[in-house]
Amino acid sequence: MAAPLTLGEIASRLGGRVAGDAGVRVRQVGSLENARPDEITFFANARYRERLAATRAGAVILGADAEALTALPRIVCDDPYAYFARVSQLFNPLTVQAPGIHPSASIAPGARLGEGVSIGAGCVIGENARIGAGSCLYPNVVVYPGCALGARAIVHAGAVIGADGFGIALSAQGWVKIPQIGSVRIGDDVEIGANTTIDRGAIDDTVIEDGVKLDNQIQIGHNVRVGAHTAMAGCVAVAGSADIGRRCTIGAAALILGHLRLVDEVHVSAGTVISRSILKPGTYTGMFPFDENSEWARNTALVRHLAELAERVRALEKGRKNG
């Protein structure tokens, strides 16, 4: 565990302003509910005022608008949650595999590996694949031939990069496979979760830009583009040729249909199905609440007739006006 730090020492490293005793020492981070007197917590949501008032933490990270809500020693900053993440890194340095290639990994002769890479047990790196400097591939990652990862990538166990996209054409004799001749290009500082799959392009490349963060068990279809610093939570599925902008967030189990465009700064709620392009930044939600099956079926039947009901209402209103 890292050595304790005073609030003054933390602020000198990360910025922010100390209010109260800058000499207070903390040795770890904690939640508002469970932090101990030698730990620092954060407050970023007004809904948790009662928890802030009751916390036993030794110090709090918060914004200027919340500074007066507590008398505890505090670090005042612009973005408490991001600041808390950086403080947590001070006390809990991120660990990765040691650089080097595990003896059980299979590296094609024509693959190019950057300086300081870490290739875990059972990884397979295909011909002409490129792995950027400082990247870490955990066990059993597969990078198909011709795919490229930028510098400082983190790829968790079981991820598959560059498998064939789902390209098939129906003929009188059955399905005909369309050769997937594109590749996958991944930028710098990208993190890819366990068992996530990123398909190679059918003709052009599938592109994941710098700083993208993908959670576990995500499916990225062929020819998708994911813009820089976009983040997706677990079990998201993105169909082929979708174009997702920069700094977007996609909630868990959301679905994005193929050939759609999402502009920069679009935020999709968990479980939402995106069935048309989104050309205006903002938060988008589309969820039908669950219920007992009989009630759900009844409500769904009503929803199916909403257009018909709207027409009847318009006809009634028109009749009243004419009357």
C-alpha cells in the first residue's frame, strides 16, 4: 500500500484547492457510507447530502458549489469524480503484467511488437499484426492477421480483435460468405474488456480511435467507427457500419443498429435500442418498463394502437371545431 499523504501533498500533485486543515493525512479512498477517519471520499451528487453529513471520512473531495455543505477538511476542484479517480491511483497504483512474452503465446513471424509490450499466456498474434509500445494483452487475447493496436493499449483476457464480420449474401443455393478483407485499427490508450469482440471490416477497416474504453462482452461489428474517448459499458452491441462520435457514452446492454450515425457527445442510457441516427448531442433513453407478463401484454397492445387513437382524437377535435 502507498504511503499516507496530506491533503496539501495531494493538491500539490493533482491541483485543486484545500479548504480546512491541509495537514490532514489520508492513506486510502473510501465511500461516503463506509470511509474511515484515515480515508478520503468524494461528493458529486446533491442527492447524497445526508450521506455527506453522516460520513466518517477524514476528508472530502467536492466542487465549489458544495464546499459549504461540510466542515470536514476538503479538496475543492472542478470535477470531483475524476479527481477522486486520480487520488485513488495515488494510493492504488494500476497494475499490469510485467513486460515480456509468455512462453505459451503464439506470435507470427511477421507480427511487429513495440517496446515494452506484455503478451500474456495463450495469446495469439497473427501475421502482420502490430502491437504498439507499452501495450498489455492479458491471457488468451487473439489479434487476427493485419490488425493494429496503438500504444499503451490494455486488452483483457479472452478479447478477440479482427474476427470476420457477419457478411453473408442470400442466394438461391443458400448463404454466400462475403470475404472480410478489411482490418481493425485501434488507437492509443484504448482499453478493451474481457471477451469483447471487434470484427474486421468487410472492405474498409473497423476503427477504434484514441482513448476509447470498452467494457466486457461488447460486440463491435464490421466497419464500425468509434470516436475518440467514447466509453461503452458491458454487453453493448454495435451493428456493422455504425459511426459513433467522440466523447459518447453507451450504457450497459444498449443496442445500436447498423449504418447509423451518432454525433459527438451523445449519451445513450442502459438498455436503449438506437434505431435511427442521432444528430444532436444529448442524453437519449428508450426503455419500456417491465411488469407482470399479463399487464405488460395489455399495455403493449395499447401502445400498438396509439397511432389509431391519435387519429380518432384529431377527428373528434376537428368535429368540435366545425360544430
